[in-house]
Amino acid sequence: MKNAGVWVGSFILLFALTIFFTALTYDYYGSVGPGPGLFPLWLSGALIVLSLLYIADSMFKNKISFSDILPRGKGLRNTVLFILAFILFMIMVPFTGFCIAGIIMLFIVFLPSYKWYIGLGISTIVTLFFFFVFYNLLNIPLPVNSLGW
């Protein structure tokens, strides 16, 4: 139960099995060659084999405990802060739009490492850059507020 490698391998195996059985619903061959089910079927099949090998290796050779890989101290604080900031982003983005929610999320993440005005500047520049690239150049719709950003 304390072997992290078995848990990770089991999660990857479950993911690969899901992709494998989903790929079986697509055509293996199309009218002009390989169909949409060919690549995910083979890729997930390889992932199933590799995850089984990893689980076996984790059980018999390289046992990894959770206490060895989980962060402690400042790393744990930064991880929890990022997760909380991301949850806040997901809650805020439908109401405030991508730009405001992104600036706030990155500001919270940068606050422990930078002075507040530097963190605010970096978070604003990064968020506006990504908004410009995805919304304007790539034409990918992002959630916007009533002002259009």
C-alpha cells in the first residue's frame, strides 16, 4: 500500500485501458488508409505493456515509498499554494474572464518568491501575452468578461 510505483503504474494502466477500449470504437482502417483508431490503439497497447512492466519492477526491485517523493517544507507550501491558486482560477474564470483570473492566479503563485510589484508585473505580462497568442493569433476562444478580455 505504501509503494508509490505500484500506485502510479496502476493509474497509468487504468488510463491506458480506457484509451484502448475507446480506440476500439473507432475504425482501424479508413477509406484511404489507416483510420482514426489505429494510432491510439497501438499507443495505448504499448502503454499497457509498459505500465505492467513498471508495476512488476516497482513490486520486486525498485520500491519507492510516498515519503521519498512527496515534497516537504517550502516545496510542499509551493505545491499547495499552486493547487489552491489553480482552484481559485477555475472558480473565477467564468465570471471574470481569462485575463483577470490569470493575473490573480499567477500573482498568488509569484507572491512568495518576488516583491509584490514585480510579481504583479510578471503575471500581467505573461497573462496578456498568452491571451494575445491564443485568442488573437490562434483564434482559440477563451472565456472573456463583459469588456472582451
